[in-house]
Amino acid sequence: MKNLNRYGYFFIAPFWLVFLVFSIYPVALTFYYSFTNYTGSGEAQLVGLANYKRLLTDTYFVEAFFNTWKIWGVNFVLQMGLALILAMIFSDMRVKLKGIAFFRAIFYLPNLITISSVALLFGILLDWQHGSLNMMLMKLGLISDPINWLNEPTSAQLSISLILTWMWFGHSFIVVMAGVSGISKDYYEAALIDGANRWQTFSKITIPLLKPILLYIMITSLIGGLQLFDLPMLLTDGIGSPDGSLNTMVLYLYNQAFKYNNYGYAAAVAYGLFVITLIFSAFIFKGMYGKERKQPRQV
Amino acid sequence: MKRKLSIFLVSILLVGLFAGCSSDSKTSGNGKKDVDLRIWSFTDELKKPIKTFEEKNGVKVELTIVPIADYPTKLKPVLESGVGAPDVFTGEIAFLKQWVDAGYWENLSEKPYNADKLSDKYVPYVFDLGKDKNGDVRALSWQTTPGGIYYKRSIAKEVLGTDDPTQVGEMMSSMDKVFEVADKMKEKGYSMFPDEGAIRWFTQGDNPQPWVNDKNELQLTDEKMEYMDYSKKLRDNQYTALAPEWSPSWFEGMDKPIKVKEGGKEKETQVFSYVLPTWGLHSVLKTNVKESVGDWAVTSGPSPYFWGGTWLGVYNKSDNKELAYKFVKMMTQDDEFLTSWSKETGDVLSYLPVTETIKDDFSDKFLGGQNNYQFFLDQSTKITPGIVTKYDQQLDTLYGNAVQQYVTGKKSKKEAIKEFYQKAQNAYPDIKVPKK
């Protein structure tokens, strides 16, 4: 009898126990609740697909979907742009910037601040009557009346996007730099000898070789972005003001569950969110790797 | 050897995994022996009463304080399962109505508590709020939290010619009169309120109705709709200092002039009054005001209102209900304890036998010697009981949101109300919303 592998199961048991209790069980329970009208206390009654039907016709959920995309999209473009530009500068063999460790730390710092502090900070900076931003703009004579940043749908969404960019570009930068340092110097030297300019080196060597890293950043950022909750919750009144523009999908889920006690419906919203995340992750994956399979690499 | 080592390692892993759980159950297991009574609350307010209770009865009480934001979510699973549950727990007005109906609190109308007998000993609205949908008492409260308008005496004297609370109250006894005062304030460069949100407590007007009635219908009374216009008027006529509640400028305005920018101009203005309840005096004004101590007074607004409040009751699955109710009794019906408590903290009590004897010799230095106790007691008896519903907290927020849309000129009144109806329906699919 060979029972060499039996102990292996014991070794993985702790992980599985934790995983079952804290991940699988809640996920399954949420799935069950999405078919009920559970209100948080008392018994849950099965209501079939009613919650999902409601979800498909819920204008507030659709609004939340587009809000989330708008806020995440603007943030992602800015964040990646900034990270790539910085990576380009710092990895340039001709410039050879010093103090990269220092800048890396500085860029990453905003990411270490807890969200509630960030929200408080920007709440004060963006304040209508007494905010530093308005005071500065008025001193410079750019505006005559203070702008109520968090009371206009567009500026409120843009504010969130910019805050997210500020918080996350350092993180992306570090990951991109890690990717860049993994690219052999030979390519760059060869490019230098062949007389390639900066943009050519960047777009023809760095970007293609960074593809897996970029894909990784994009997917993690997308998943994080679709779960956007804390900033919109803390910056305004927590139900998506102004005019529903900060109503994101997870905020909507949270309010349905914990404010309005529609746990059943909130569970359906959670599964809606899950399906959306799944679809978009699959899209990105396909878009990034699909083409490569069709065209076998030429050596 | 290998085998033994493996078993050893696995057991270390497993022990490590369950370490968290086991140490927890140990303390609660021991707790049952060492502690006679366990209490959960969301403030440290009960610390002193518990000490008194321990000394009086020779028992040991354990108080668990959970911050208000997490309180309902942490308490609910404990009450559902009964594991590690408290014997006594408090409830805040925001979720009180939900809880009295959820059945976690022991029915105090039954024997041996017979709380129904106490009904005429309490401020009516306070006693009424502790009842469930069947009219059984589930929770009691020691305090009452009616509100008023706190104003600065010096400004009142300068603009209105008097700082006497009764006379100033008379000048603000209706919304129209409030606007008259506001106009006078503006002439002299003062702001009536910090911002238009201040008057939300007077939305009921003289027609207090619950948000959702017995037939499960959403009721937006004419008075509540008028409140939209009042808010807009405050904003449009520049009667306020544009300092939203709890914002840094809101606090700043209590003590010194604040800057307001409007229409391309910047002006400095002093805020005349703050609309706050009993606890606003002790935990908001007194903690933030340094210079104008003694320059304040409190008076009534267009209609009586209350804001906040803490109730407490006995957990219905507690093993120690007798002692638990003894604590509730001390907090809510003990003449000796309540008298000293009230004198120490200035808390306005809802237990009338005690308030009757102590109300006359109160005076607060912060309010220039005014007897605010008497004032608040008068206010509390004017509050209509039975209009609080479990929907209030959220519907108030949603309606406040609609009002804000109208005030800032983003939506017309009709559109704002329509959106309020839609959002209310979305939040509470069960209630009937007028189709307009």
C-alpha cells in the first residue's frame, strides 16, 4: 500500500477549511438568498427569479453600471498613461535618472493612506465655500464664484476618478517598472545601435514585451474598479449624490442590503455584478491573447 | 519519524487555525462564571451607571461598546444565534422601530415586568416608541431628546431687541415669522441658520404624519412639500452661511464669524442660531464653543421635534432576565439614581416622577443661567407620539436629497418630488407610492 500522499491532504486542510467557511459558504448562501425576499431577520421566502427580473429592468442599477464605468474608465486611462510615461522616463538608458527608489516610494505613498483619511482630506480640499482648491482658483482669478465640486454630477465623478488616479498610479508604476526590468537590456542596446528613437523603443519593444504585465494591471484594476464603493460612499451622502452620479454598483448593493434591508434583492445585485465582472475579464483576456494565437510567431 | 513529524506539523497548522476561535470561546466560557450580566451599547454613557449597579447589588457587569456604525451589523448575528449575546442591550432611534418588531427584546408588558402600568410615568412619545406593532412594551428609555433652537443672546439683543427665550421663541413660532427674523438678521449682516438643512426638523409643520401610514402608503404631506419652498427661500434670499451640518465651517460658525462667497462677493457673517436637541448642548455646543460661553440661550421653533435617543431592554433569550431587568429598572425607574444622574450629566429625563421634583432648580451657565431642563420637558410633552416608522431614517435622507436638488436649482419641484417617489419605491418595493 502506498499512502505517501495522504499527509498532503492534512497539510492543505487548513486552507480548505478557511476557504470553505469564509468564501464558498457565503458565496453559496448569497446565491440562495438571491432567490428569496430575505429582509435580514426572520425567515426567507423563495420568490423564484423575481429579483433577477427586477434587476434587468432596474434603471438605478443601469445608472450605477454606467457611473462605475465612467469613473473607472477615466481613472484607468490617466493612471496607466501616467505610469507608462514615468516608466518610460525612468527606464530610458540615455537619461539614466537617479533616485528611482526614492521616487518609487513617493509615488506609492498615497496608496498607503486609508480611504477614509483620503475621503476626509479631499472632502476638505474640495469643499464648496472653504475648500483650498476653490480658494486657490479664486486667488488666481480663474473663477469668480466658488465651484461646488461635489454637487455637480460631472465634476463629482471626475473628482473621484482623479483621486483614484492619484492613489493608484504609483502602484501601476511599480508593477510596470518590475516588468520593464525583466526585459533584457540587449533589446534596448540593439535598438540604440540601430538608431531607434525613444518612442520607437517604447512602442516596439517595451509595450509588446510588457503585455502580460499590462493585462495583469488591467484585470486587477477592472475588478477593483467595478467594486468601487468606499470613496463615493464617504465623499457625499452615501446614496450617490449629486443626482445619483456617484451611485456605483457596489454602493447600490450596499444600500439595498444594509440601508433598505432588501437582502434578497441585494444578493441578486451581487450576482449581477459577478456576471458583469466575469464577462469583461473574459473580453480583456481574449483581446490580449486571442490575436496571438491566430498569428503564430515568426522566428 | 517522518510520520510523527508530519502529524506534528499538521497539528501545529490546525491549532494555529483554530487559535482565534478557541481563545474566544474560553473567555466567554469563563465569562459566564465571572460576569453576572452582560450589556452591549454604542456609547460609554452606561459606564457610570454600571459601576453604581455593581456596587449596589454586589454583582459583576461586563459592558461591550461597539461603535454606532457597526452596532446593528455586529449585534444582529449575536442576537439571532444567542451565542455570546448580551443580557441587556441598547437601541438607537435610527433602528429602534425595526428592533422592537424583530422580537429580540423581551416583552415587558407581560408578567413579571408589567411595564404597561408605567405608561403615565413617562413622556408619552418616549414610552410609545418602545412599543412593538402589537402595542407591547419592548424597550424603555431614561431620557428624552426634544429639540429647540439655540441662539446667541448678543445678536438677539442687537437685532430683535430682546434676548429673552420666551419672547424670541414667540418671534419664531411659525415659518413665516422665522423668515421675518431671518430678514432682520440679514439686514444687519448676520445669518439666520448655518444652512438650509437646519429647518428640516420643522418639516412636519402643524400636521405631523408618519412617512408610511397603516395602509402602507407613503405620505408626503402638503407641509412637507412646503418645506421645499422654505429651504429654497433660505438659499435664494441668502439667509444662511452655507455651512452644511457637521462640516468644519458649521462648527467654526458657532464661535466666530465665517466667510461666505456668493455672487462673486465674499462677506463675513456670524451665525445667529443652530437647530439642535438636548444632547446638542452637551456634546456639540459645549465641546466646540470657547469664547461665547454664556452668550447662548435655547428656545422653541415653529413646531416641536425630537432628534435621537437611546432605549434599552432585556434580551429575550437571556439566562439572567431577573438581574437584567433590575438594571433596566435602575436606569429608567430608580428615583435616587436618576436624580443624581440627571444632576451630574444634565441629561433630560423622561421619567416624570423624578423630573417633577428636580426641574425647578436647574440652570446652565453656558445658556446664561437659563433653565433648559424645564424648557425641554415642556417641549417633549408637545411631541406627537406614534409617527415614527422604521422607514424614517432612509426616507428622510432620500427626501433631503430631493430638496437639495430643488434648492440648488438642478430640478424643478415637480421633478424632485417625482424622483423622491421613484427612489422611495426602489428602496421599499412594498410600500404604495402615489403615482404622479
